[in-house]
Amino acid sequence: MSGASLPPVTVALDPGVAAWSLRRLLRRVGSALDTPPLDPVLAVTRPFELGDGGRLRAVRAAVETAIPDALWLAYALDGFAAGPGGTVGLALRPSPALAAAAAAIESALSAVAAPADLPDERFLVPVARGLDRRAHRAAMRTLGLARPPWYRRLLAPLEAAGSVAPLPSPLRLFEALRLLVLVGGSPAAGYDLPARRWLSRIELRDRAIQATSLRTYRRARGVELAAPGGHSRGETWLLADLHLGHPGIALYAARPFLASDVGEMNRVLIGNWHRTVAPGDRALVLGDLCAGPDPGAYRAAVGALSGRLELVRGNHDPELGLARSVTFEAGGHRFLGVHDPADAPPEFDGWVVHGHLHDSDLRRFPFFDPVARRVNVSVETAGFSPVPLSQVCDLISAETGPVLIREVEPALIADAPSL
């Protein structure tokens, strides 16, 4: 590549384990806009031109000077946004650490390259590009970024009840473990934050390298517990949606495991359970313990967990006479434990503890919602380990605001955006 200029170079986040769920979200939005699906591109710098004789080595050297001393970089996909050139997409909200890193990388690249005459799509995950004026206006209305014209608003009460409404605004939290150098839109190299080294295009696809980085991240992040949590015994514990043995759940819920290694996921989740729940503790499993309605697999999973278990049936669980809900009291509060919050009776005036939603809709179903009086203890929102009921009661008593994701030691969820 030394004799000719490289195509435009951009630095982006590697979606990693979130790639499948991001593609799924982009397909859903693209379908609503009637546009072809795009692969997720999470650019954190504008495109740069290296000019004649430009080398990828110079780009890597510049980027490396600005890479932070961190094992991950947090960001949120928070609603929709519009970009230049008829582009619309998902708004990527960086954590302060990511914003600082992106600014430093941009500055470092400016020393070896010039900004390219191309649309700047920093912190925007494109769903559609190059829309003409009419299609762009329609997309802006569909995404809730623009209001319909005045005459449409006047006629709205007279229109059919089934008229198209703006898409719900997504809110998802993710953490990237790699930075990618994109050349002409394709990965040419990547920097692995947990491993602290550059990876070639071939190494970017190496499952063993990815598994090692994920393990390092999990242990530093508190997703994979190394020791008991130190809670008082006699606690009541809450968790939903373990999905043990479920090969697709790592993709669907962007869990920090290789989708091909269900055994590793099982090992970590069961290990976290045993490091949390003592044999005499009460533990409520609020549905979807396993992958599917296999009674033998379900009984084996139950036998792998410690504590005095109370089981609520989820949509993936076998019948086996399991309860659909359970009521209990603690700290002067009434609780209803149920798998799907939609199944809670409307007249119930206490707190609903549930699963089923995972972390797919944090705007409406965060870990702790004091307005709707709901607690979402799906594995992903609960921090991948059982939640002590005493912690829920403390949150209620403190009259705190919404909590998107439960924080778990040894590392806390960094820079989580507020609702």
C-alpha cells in the first residue's frame, strides 16, 4: 500500500457480542423506513485521507498514542438522529471516557492525515443513507425527529386508528472491547483493549482471542464473580432469564460470551449463583431458567442451583405445575413476582418484580423503575448475578430515580445515561 493512497480511514467501535442484536434493530428500523438493511458501523472519528504513500502503520501509531488505559469503552444507543447527506440512524451517546478517547484519536489522526470530503457520521449508526428529500422527510417523521405538517396534525383525529405512529425510541447500553481501523469501510486492523495489543484482520475473527478478552472483561466488570459477595445470610434473592443451555441467548441479549460456547455461559451463571445464594437462603427464579420446555433439562438446572428455590414459570419453561406468579412482602412493601410484567393484574398496587424483557427496552423496563413500581431482574439488567431483596427495599426507601442497570462489584457500570 506504500505506492498509492489508501481509501478513506475511519476509527470505529467493534460491536463485538452486540453485533447480532444491532443488526436485528437496524433491520427492524430499516423495514419501517422501507430501506435495505445496513451492517452496524459505530464511527467515533470522521473519515481521513492519508494521501499518496499513506500507510496503515502510520494510522495505527497515531491511534495508539490516544488509546485510553481502559478494558472497555461504554456507550448508549439512545433514540434516533439525522446526519449529513440524507442519513438517518441510531444516536450513539458516548460515555465521558469514550468521548475523551474519540477526541484524542481524532487529534492524533489529524497529525498524519487530512479530513476526507465525505459525510461525518461520528456517533451515528446509519440505518439509511442518501435519502432524497421526500424520503428523508418521511423517515424523520417515522423516527419521531420531525412533526407532520400542520394540515396532517389537524386531520389526525379523523384518520384511521391504525395510522402509522413514530417508532419507539430505543435505549440500550453496550461496552466495546475493541477499536477498529476501517479502510474503505472494512476492518483492516483492530486494537483489543483487554489484551492491550493490535490484531490483524485474521486475528479479529479468532474465537480463542475473543474468548480470552471476554473472560478478562467479565472478571474485571463483575459479570464473572471470583468470590462470595459478602451479603448477610438469610437473604431473599431474585433473578430471571438465566436461559441455561440456550445457544441463541448470547446473540439475542448481547451477553459477553461466545454464542458457540454455551457451556462457558452456564459455568459463569451457575458459579455466580453459588457465590451469592447460600444453601439456606430463599431464592425466587422468575422464569426462563432453561432454553426450552424440556422437563429433564429443567430439573437438572434446578438441581444445579443452591438455596430454597421458588420457581415461577416463564414462556421457555415446561409446565410441571409451576406457579405463574408469587406474592411476598418485605420492608413494609408488597411484591408480585411474575415472569412477564404484562401478566401482572392491573389492580395490583404493590411492586412488580419481573423478567422477560432482558435489557431490550431500558427506557420502559429498566432494572428499577420507581414511577411504574417495577423491578426488572433479568440476568442482563441484574448484573448477571442474583439480586438481594434488601437492595430493592433500600432503593425504594431512598426514593431514588430510575436505575437502568444494577451495579455489581468489583467494577461498576460506568457512565450509564439517565432516563
